[in-house]
Amino acid sequence: MSAVYIIGAGISGLAAAKRLSEQGEKVIVFESTDHPGGRCRTFFDENLGLEIDNGNHLILSSNKSILEMADASQLYITKNAAFDFIDLKNNSTWTVDGGRGKIPWLHKKPPGANTWNLLNDYRKLNRNIPIADALDTSSARWDSFWLPLVLAVMNTPPNEASAKLVRNVLSETLLRGGHYSRPVFALNGLSKAFVEPVAGRLDIRYGATLKRVEASNNKASKLIFRDQEIDLKTDDALIVALPWAQAHNILPSLPKPPEFNPIINVHFKTNSSVQTPQMTGLIGSHAHWLFRRKNVASVTISAANQLAQNDSDTIARLVWSEVGNLLGGGNMPEYRVIKEKSATFSASPKIDATRPSSASKLENLFIAGDWIATGLPATLEGAARSGFLAADVLRVCLRR
Ligand SMILES: Cc1cc2nc3c(=O)[nH]c(=O)nc-3n(C[C@H](O)[C@H](O)[C@H](O)COP(=O)(O)OP(=O)(O)OC[C@H]3O[C@@H](n4cnc5c(N)ncnc54)[C@H](O)[C@@H]3O)c2cc1C
């Protein structure tokens, strides 16, 4: 029986493998590390004595590709599309609440914003320019609504972030109403919710780092790993589901990888535990979001290019000085700082235009990853969608 080899057990590779194995294909996944999940994973931190995620991941109730991979019993979905904010400069608070209906309507509004001026802003996002050039960045609603949204969704500074990609995200979420924009939390960590339900059913070979792909007759014909080689049969196929830079190293005809932006997460072990996961947007601080789950309080800082230059202790102290009071004050508790230096590619209009499609120059080789041209920024939804897309394109192109 012919096989489909998938390289990379991140969300995109797992999505491709799920789709194809459900369609009866023989699928084997190769992953260089000893665990699945890639940039979306949970691990046991020896110092904290706790399981933590590599970074907080926000997904919304309309993200149907990533939700297709999830174990629903591991998720907590809020009733309303409600997002609490606090401005740490003056302690003012507000909630952005899109309700739970199927029309875009704000029941609770951020300062300076209402349904009409936000809809009017949305209309201006149809040009392929940075969002800071499309909207009025001196308005109150820029600070209270657009800036936190852009950083969270794009992990790219607003003077670079593509307005069109933000528009695409809004068209699938807030523009469809609160029902489709409710935050989804992983109750017991990312791996249990999104990775293990799929990875547990697959044949995954760990510790297998792909180095090169050889081709003949316009087809991938040999996989060269660090310590093994596999000859592909005529009917075999390959999906490369690697981050942009690693994919380009192996397949130099792919577009060159652009700059990547870091995301920092600081996890504090707290004395008190929360029953249901919580999330608060932070304004006027280095810290952007505070997530609480059980006895872990985690702070996310997106597009953290400057801050990532500092050592972990400096970062933790700075963040604690900003959020400590929200967590009961006192001395800084035990912490773990995770700097994901290459978290996501810088999603500018220019870079977005270079993203390739799932098909490659070789007949039996297909590409997946959050950087493929899905119309979405580098997100879990984009990664899962790219995997499903690669699987579907493979089946159509190879008539299987
Ligand atoms: C800190 C952080 C916070 C984030 N927050 C959010 C968020 O809030 N919401 C959201 O939607 N998204 C978020 N993202 C983005 C999201 O995690 C990614 O878009 C997604 O996980 C990418 O999946 P992928 O399969 O494309 O790539 P990866 O997860 O990078 O998977 C690629 C896999 O390939 C393996 N590999 C690499 N080279 C080789 C090789 N040569 N041979 C074999 N295997 C190899 C890697 O080990 C990895 O397992 C965040 C990312 C980070 C890092």
C-alpha cells in the first residue's frame, strides 16, 4: 500500500495526518523532537512543579479547523464574546462584549468605540497596507480596541501588520456576531486539548530530523533524515509541515523566510487557584494579556522584539511590577519565562504576498504550515487549515 509521509508533528502536520488517515490513507509522521505539538504544547516545568503551556493561545469559537482537532471535554467556551480590559496607567477598566448572537453588535463598548465607528473602521481594512496606515491611530478606540487586537492576532507591530489579514480574521469572527467570537480555553493545557487527541491515533516517529529531499522525474524520490534514508515508491506522497525557515532549508525553491517576531510568556505560580480560566487585556504596560488557569497566572507579551533582549529575571521583575497588584501583590512568586524567539512570521502586506500555496513544483510533494497562503495570520486556525488544505490538495492532484 502506498504511504503519505508527513514531516513535522506541529498542528499543521497533525491536521494533514488526521484528515488523510480518516480517509483511509497509510500515514507516517516524522518529528525531530520527542513530542508532538511544535509551537503549541504543554510540558512539565521541574522548577515550578507544574504543567505549563509554552505560551497562552487564544482561539475563538469560530475557529473551526483547530476545533475539529480538539477534545471538546478539554475546552471551556465562554457564553458571551466578552473580553475584560484594565488600563494599568490609571486602573480604569472596561469590557468589550459582542454578546452571543449572530449579528455584529457591541453590548459593552471600549472607550471611544461603538458598533458603528468600528464597522466604519473595518471597511477601511480592505487595502493591502499596514493597519496603522489604514486607521486613525490617535483615536481613543485605537488604544482601547484596535492596538490590543492587532498585537494579539498578528504578533506584528501595527506599522507593519497587514490590514487585510486583520480584516480576514474579523470577517470570520466579530463580523459574524458574538456567537462566533467567544474565547475558547484549554482547561488542562494545550496538549490535552488540541494535540494528544490527534497525535494519540497516529504513527509518529520521533527523533527523526529531515535533512534533504531528493527528486527524480519531477517527484520526490528519497527522504534523507539525520540517521536514516527512505526511498519513496511511485505512489507515495510527502507533506512537508515545517516552519518557514526549516522548510526553505530543505526545499530552497520555496520563498525565502522573512523576519520572525518573538512572543514572551511569563508564568507565575500563584497561591490562590481559579476555578474557570480567565483572561484580561492589559493596556499601558509591557504586559499585554493576563491569563489565569488553576494556580498559574501567565502574562503574554506579543511582538516583544525589544524586551526579548533582556534576561529572564529582568523580564519577570518588570512584568511582576505591572501585574503583581492584580494577583494579590507581595513578593514575586516562582516564575518561568519562555521566550519564543521565532514565534510567528512578521505579517506585513509584502510578506503576505510571498506566502506559497500547498502544491509544490514536485508532483507528489505538498506544503503545510501556518505560513502557507491561507488568508489568515500565523495562528492555530491557520496552521490547522493549512494541514487540511494540503491533505485535500494532495488527494485532488494525485486523484486518490
Ligand atoms: C508563544 C506563542 C504564542 C502563540 N499564541 C497564539 C495564539 O494566541 N493564538 C493562535 O492561534 N496562535 C498562536 N501562536 C501560533 C501557533 O502556535 C502556531 O501558528 C502553530 O502552532 C504553528 O503550527 P505549525 O504546524 O505550522 O508549525 P510548528 O508548530 O512549528 O510545527 C513544526 C514541527 O516540525 C518539527 N520540525 C522542525 N524541523 C524538522 C525537521 N527538519 N524534521 C522533522 N521535524 C521537524 C518541529 O519540531 C515542530 O514540531 C502562538 C505561537 C507561540 C510560539
